[in-house]
Amino acid sequence: MTYCPNCGAQVEGRFCGKCGAPVAAAGPTPAAGPVPPPAQPPPAYNAYAAAPAPVAAAGMQENVAGALCYLVGLITGILFLVLQPYNQNPRIRFHAFQSIFFHVAWIIFWIGLTIISFAMPFGLHLIMTLFHLVILLGGFILWLLLMWKAYNNEKLVLPIIGPIAEQQAGKGVPVA
């Protein structure tokens, strides 16, 4: 009987049917006995690899949840801070807090620009409207960038609100 030197399975022919490794024409001598299967990784490694992350066990990957925090701003940010397995993950908490702070800052900035725009005379009001559109486009691109980075498991920390979001995310959630 011939055994595969790679996986230890019984082989009939020149190639292993299980792993596809080539097998020498002459099998092992009867005195040598069958080739033992390769050593298995330690049990702790198998247990770690088989156990899904708590967020993934809930049905959503961590990167998807992080990106969805930015989708509707305040609503999804608060939603992910309230929902159970997600509010215990520091990375998702960071994205949720940053989403909330970004959208609150964006709303305040937009209101301020609108007030300044209406206070301007007509000629400057037109220029301010164009400036307003450029700022709006920049905010939209930043919003898309935040979602993209979160989806790719990258952390984009915004200049002022990012450190505040990191601080809030690091406080954790009291377990009831």
C-alpha cells in the first residue's frame, strides 16, 4: 500500500487523490509502515481560528458596521452606539462617535455659512453661494472618504473631532 508523503492518505497511482502531490513509484517498504499524517496545529490555534469575532457572530462584519455608522450620520451613529454587540467594539464605537460629531459639526458649519451668505450684499451673495457649493462638495467627498476608510478597516481621524471621538470610544460601555 502506498501513502502520500505530504498528507498521509492512501494513494493509488502516481498522484495523491486528496492533495495532488506526486508520489514516488515505489511505495514505502513494509518495514517502514505507513507515513503518519502531518502534525496538526496546536488546539489553541484551531480554537482561535474557528471562533468568529463577536461582531461577526451578530451577522455583520466589523468593517461594514463601521462604514454604516457614517451612512445617515446622526441616526446610524446613535444606532450603533445603542445596539448590543456593536456598542462594545471600540473600533465601531469610534466610527459611531466620529460620525455623530462630524455631522453635528457639519450642520453647525452649514447654518453659519447660510447666515453669513444671507447677510452679504447681492453681488457677494452670489460668490458666497458658489463658495457654499464648493464646501458642500468637499463635505460630501469627506463623508464618502470616511465610509470608504471604515469599510477598508482603516482609521481616518479627523483633525478636531477625531481625538474627541477616540476618547469617547475608549471609555467603553458599562456591562449590565
